[in-house]
Amino acid sequence: MAFQNFRNSQKSMRRLYDAIAYVIVACMLVFALGPLVWTALTSIKPESDIVTNEMQYIPTHPTTEHYVKLWNRSGVTTMFRNSAFTTTLTVVLCLLVGTFAAYSISRYRFRGRGGILTFYLTIRMFPAVLMLLPLYIMLRNIGLLDSLLGLALTYTTFSMPVSLLMLKGFFDAVPADLEDAARIDGCTRLGALFRVVMPLARSGIAATAVLIAVGAWNEFLFALMLTNSESSRTWPVVLQLMVGEFQLPWGLIAAGGMISIVPIIIFFAFAQKALVRGLMVGAVKG
């Protein structure tokens, strides 16, 4: 009888803990998704329903006028393409350079190896705004100021440490014996990298690519300060330029915010499995 009461008490406590866990998760979801839902609802409200005396949560007259008006504005499509190009170039540069750098640090033992990792970690410790003036002067001197290539190189500067450290962790998880077996069969070191290591670490590479892409797509400070022409500015700058001195077009800004997350959602949809698997491998073996 006492044992049965003890088991019933354990079950009751487990149900209580489960209920508390569900409440906490629900609160976190509301906190995380609430702003997104609010932005989506605001983007389909007419201007007369956004600024009102009484709060209207659900739009009574849904409309797509903000999306149409935003997309038809001068230069908006150009800046959207600029963001896509800059993000793609940043991901390519980070993966191209980061893969070889991470592989060499993971497989070779040489003097200064630990210092290189410390150096890259130190770069991430500095606020990005401190690097703004030196980068501005450097890009101006080499003729890449106000250019998409200069912006991509700037993004690569701050994304490379993340790329290097993540990829090194994934390469460390690949047994070196597999490469030795491939080299015995006739592969070169480079061939072993492309035929053995990278296929086994593709989940980690995908996870790294997603994180770099999100950071480059949403970057605002350097895109604003290092560009001054419509041909070089990116999508986040579009949203900031909508804010006027005496007006704040909430509908257009909300529509722009929803458009800005569409490419990231599509990217996540294609890379979701690889991203989750890569992050789990990095968490366990990185």
C-alpha cells in the first residue's frame, strides 16, 4: 500500500513538472512568435486601422496595398537583389576560405596553432562599430567603398571566425583514420578532403552556411555606413530609409519586415534537416 502511494505521488509530481514545462514552453513561444504575428497582421491592415484610438488586433479590412506600394517604390527591387548577392558572396567566401583554414587547423599540428584560434576569438570580442572607421578607410583606399564586393568582404571579416570555429569542430568529429585509408587507396590530401571529410561533415557545413547567411542578410550598420548609392545599398537599409522626420509608415515597414524573412524561411526549409543534424553533431562532438 505504501509503495502504491509512493508511485502515485511520483506520477502526480511528474504530471506537475510536465504541466510547468508546457506552460514555460508556451510562454516562450508567445514571446518569440508574438512580434512576428503582430508584424504580419500590421502589414495587411489599411493605414486607417493601424493608428487608432482603440487597439485593433485583427484587421477588419485586410489588404495587400503595403506590399504593392513597397515593391513598386524606386530602387526597392535593386536593393533586394543587392542583399541576395552580398549574402551569397559572403557565404561562398566564408565557406571557401573557412573550409581550408579549419581543415588545416584540425589536422595539422604546427607552432602558433593555438594562437590563431585565440586571434579569431579575439576578433569576435570587439564590437563591430569599433572597426567601422578602419574598414571605411581601407575600402576607400582600395576603391571598394560603396560597392557590393566591399560590403561582402566586410561581412566576411566578421563571419570568418564563426565559420572557422564551427567547421573545425565538425572536421574534428570526422575520424582521421578514414582519410588515412583514402590516402592509402591513392587519394591526395586534397582529394581526401573533398571525397571523405566534406561529405561526412556536410551537415555541419550546411549549418555554418545558414548562420552566416542569416547574419549577412540582416546586417544593417555596415550596409548603412559603407554605402551611399542606391546601386549598393541592401534591403535592411530600405526599411530604415522609410522612417521620415515627421512620419512613420508602419504598414510599409511591417510589409518590408515580412518580405525580409521570406528568403531566410525558404533557406531554412531546404536546409532544415542538415541544419538540425549539424548542430546536434557539433554539440556532441565539437
